[in-house]
Amino acid sequence: LLKAIAGVNRPHAGKVSLLCTDPFELQGKKRREKIGFIPQEPSDLLIHPSVAKECAASDRDNGLEDGSTFAFLIRLTPTVNPDAHPRDLSEGQRLSLVLALILCSAPEVLIMDEPTRGLDYQAKSLLVDTLVSYARNLGKCVLIATHDVELVAEVADRVVFLADGDVVADGST
């Protein structure tokens, strides 16, 4: 479902509309401005051999001043080594890197699949603070698929329970 909403996989039936737009028609910068998608394995989005190169590519792609993405990343995880290969980072550091890369494009909708998987308490707390700030302070939509009821209780305004592809419940947290 998340991949269909994000415009990654076409649904077998039905139609997807995100912010009155077909997400499959969005390309390049317009896509980055509308949709930020972080899959269950965030490292799937990492393609460069170092943290610094990932951040530099984000700056270039988003028309940001050099160092902007890395500065944001350091706010999320101050101990990350810019020369480290992204796959050598901890789960929390990798998620923070991908979150920094995605949030620097300021998408209208941030979509995350099981974002707390593998995170320790400190990394989860930082994620919660970041998501709440992004949604409330910037007025952005954050859509999360999770089994983490604590995360839902802390950040969600609305909850939809799904079972076997059907909506079981839909309402306020």
C-alpha cells in the first residue's frame, strides 16, 4: 500500500491520488517536493560510498548550499563520521542519514515503513521529535506503517488499522 501511495508500485486495481496528483506521473524535483518515501530498509536508498557524498548529492539535487544536508544530519546524529560508508553506520545513524536526505527536499508527504525497527531508545526518541516537528511546525503530512503502538501513541493524530487488505478501524488516536 505504501509503495502504491508513494508511486513506486502500481496497484493491481483501483487508483491512487496523492495531493490531487497521480504519484506515478511525478518526476525529478517535483517528485522530491511532493513525496518522501523511506522503505523498511532505509539503506536501499543509499548509493554513494560515504556519508559526505550522500549529503553532497542531496545538496546538489535539492539546490541547497553545500553542507546543508550534512548540517541537518549532525543535528539528528552528532557522532556520524562523514567519511564512513553508509552501510557501516548503526541502524539509527542510517535512518537519520536517509531522513536527512529526504527531509532536505521538504516533501509535502513523508511516507515511512516500520521506521523504528532496530532502533534503540535514544534513536527512537530523536525520530519521534523529528517527525513531530516536521508535521506540526512545517504543516507536513507524515504517513507511517508500523506495529509500534508506542510510536503511534506519541506521534499519530489519526490511525487506520488494516487486516488482510481491509480497513478494520479508522479514527483519532
